[in-house]
Amino acid sequence: MQKKKLEQGQHMRVAGGEVSHAGDKVIDSYSFKSLDIPVRVDIVHTPGDYVPTYELNIASISKNTLVILEKIREELIKAVNLGMVDIRDAKKSGVIEERFAETIHKLIHRYFPDATQEEQDFMTAYLIQRSLGMGSIEILNDDYQLEEIVINSGKEPVWVYHKRHGWLKTNIRVASDDQTKHYAVTIGRKVGRQISILEPLLDAHLSEGDRVNATLFPISTDGNTLTIRRFSRDPWTITNFIESKTMSTSAAALIWAGIQYELSAIIAGGTASGKTSTLNVLANFFPPNQRIISIEDTRELQLPKFLHWVPLSTRLPNVEGKGAITMEDLLVNSLRMRPDRILVGEVRRRREAETLFEAIHTGHSCYATFHANDARETINRFTNPPIDVPKTLMPAISMIIIQFRNRRTGLRRTFQVAEILPDASANVLMQYDPKRDIMSQRGKSKSLYKTLEMFTGNSPREINLDIAEKEEVLKYLVKQQIKNINDVGSLVAEYYTNKDNLMRFVNSNKPFFVRKAD
């Protein structure tokens, strides 16, 4: 057989992409690797176009090489026989890739005996994504700058939501609506769910934590859709929040004081306002000697490794409508696990709210997310149908933290920090000023400080000194650029267990050598 060599250039725009024209302005550019495929991203603004384009560029492959790779892929499918049990078993996903890779290496060596190791790795990654994954969509899924990946129909480009640039259209298109349906069916099989004409809606949680929603024509009248909400692989910490001006140090210090002394809180806000991220950030303030139970629909929370933490997740019913485990089921069960703190991903229904307040009244500190736009609306939604919690129960929640996302700019900010008064009304202590992009004092505490006085025995002056000290620790985190979730958690743990030692580093602004968690 005549020897073949991989013909490879520098980079090319992904197959099926749109070519840029003269006058385009590159407003951002960066690189990453998808498996062993080198990828470059350009965010391009085209004159006359209202939305910038996310241009995905991968290492180029000649047409001859693509033909041979497609032939290898066909042989690969025949050579590696996969059953549905293998596809649906999340624990076997790595084994499946290994079986593919082993066969791929043999085929590549046969067709490309002179290929370098780097070229072999590139072709192996390319074939695995083409055979097991979703092609270019799989590459998008490896870009940690993306929060959402959306296919609206086969007629228009794929859209993405970028952490820095908001919604962008891409230079990627799916071949057809059938291709979108194939992706949805493949995802459904992996999690034991079905999507078909009779069941045209799919809402699934992947093992990595990503959430997938799909709809089929004619329910979505323009064509089949697919929405992937990506799970954050590098969770934000309070350092990121302060540095990006998402939350002020004064607000963070006040909330920290409340959390230290086991006051319950609700984090509310609109869709994609950062409620879960805020809950994750504030969980870093938990003491290391307490048991924490988290309850979520999708596993999103990531706490420091050394905390005594048990994460629980709900489960959707199977195709026969059986086997569902609801948020309420887990909340009731968590009360039997002797928790010190309970974190609830989102309260949506009356029974969940009732169980949450029951947990608070039996002596547990609870923290939950909720959909509402300000503190007053949070109380109104809780105390009116369909949730309808009695107003007499509301003061069990000591703090309401409101998150806000400016849809025009994409900025996320803590909008309000409020307390709930004995008459179940909201008293806003701090509020965000959009014009100045700062959070300022709005009112004096009438309830929160009295609760802190009762639980600590401290005077208002001593409470203020304690909050000021916490603010200095938070500023120190930013100065020293301590951002890793485990490092931030270790420093907070040091504050609880050996405060005098930590404050020596804080006051002198010297690097604190964080003790590594086991």
C-alpha cells in the first residue's frame, strides 16, 4: 500500500463556517484544546451586523485526508460494536473511548504510517468526536468561556452565550434538523430518556452537571432545537465576586457575619442572574466543623474539599413515569441526616417552601435560591399563591440577597441585601446604584443586628468591628489573588480556628501559605 502522510496546515475556520470579509474587527481572541485538537477562537464584529460572531478555527485538514478519515470512521463503527447498555452507562464512557482509540490507532497506522505522534493524536481526537460526540458542538462544549450552546433550527447558525461578550452567533451550522434530532436522541440515550414525535420535549441532566433541553418540530415551529447550559468547571469564589464588582466587600462582610452565626438566607434573582453562583460563593463562609447537605436538580455547587459535605441530586421519572426523587423528598430526608446547614438549589413549590421553613424552625440553618427581582417581591411570592407560606413564618429568614443581571451589558451584580422584619416586611440595608456601578448603604438595621446581638452577646459596636475585620480579610484575598475554591476555603477555616495567626498575615499583607486539603 502506498504510504500516506497527513496534510495539515495552520488553522482553518470550521467546516461549514462563514468566511469573514474585509473590514471585520477582531475584538477578542484566545486558544484552547478540545481533546488533542488545537482550537483558536476569534470574536469578530462585522460592520452592519448587530451581533458579533464567535469564529471557531481548528487545525486544517486537506480534502484528501478528510476522505480517508471518513473511510476510517466507517471501518471504526463496524470494528467496535457498542450495545445500548454501554452507551447509557456513564461509568463506561471512558472505557468506550479507550476501545475506540485502540482501534483508531491501528487504522491510522495502516493509512498514515508516516504520521507523527502529534498528528496521530489530532486524528484520534477528531474521529472520536465525529463518532461518539457531536462534532463541532463537542468542541464548543470544551470552551470554558461559554455558558450556553444553542441550536435554534437547521436554518441558522449555532448561538452561544459567552461569559465576557454575551450572546454571539457562531460560524457553525448543523447539517439539518435531522442532525439536531440525532444529537438530542444520543444525549437522551445516555441518560435513559427518550425524545420522539410522541414525546417531543427532553429535559436532561448530564453526568458532568450540564443541563440539556431539546424540542422537536412542530412543537418548535421553525425546527428542532437544542439548548446546553454548561456547568461551571472552575467555580467562582468571593475573590472573583469582589474583583469583578459583582459584590462589594462591605456587603460580603455583612453576609459573612450572618452566615457565621447560622442565620438563614434566601438568594433571589431573575433567570441567569447568578443565584447559584452566589450560593456557591457564600458557602465558602461555612465553618469546617459542621455538616452540610446540598439539594439540587442539577449538580452545580462545588464546595471546598475538606468541608463535611454531602451533595444530593433529584431524579426525573423513567419512561414509565416511575422512580422520581423530588426536591421535597430530599429535603425531608436531609432532616434525618443531622445537618448543620442545608443548601437548596431552588425553591419552586409550596411543599418545598413549607419543608424549608420547617427545617429552619427545627434549628437548621438553611440557604436557598428563589426566583424574584427584589426583596419585596421575594416576600410577596413566598406569602401568596401558589406557594402561600404564612407571613408569620417569614421572619425565620434573616437575610435576602438579590442578584441582578443587566441584559444590555451582561453584567451581574448583587442588587440588594435586605433583612426581614417581625411583621414580614423587607428592610433594604444595601442597594446597587446602576449609574455609579457601586453598592451603597440604603437603611439602618432594625432586625439583623438584634439577632446577631442575641446570638453573639456582642454590642452593636462589637458587631461593627467584627464586620470590619471580615472586610479586611476579604480585601486581603483580593490583594493576594487567592481565588481557588479550596484555598479560599482554607483561609476562611483558618479564620475560624486560628484567627490571630491569620490576622498577622492580613495586617502585614504577607502571603498566607494555605494548608492543602487532603
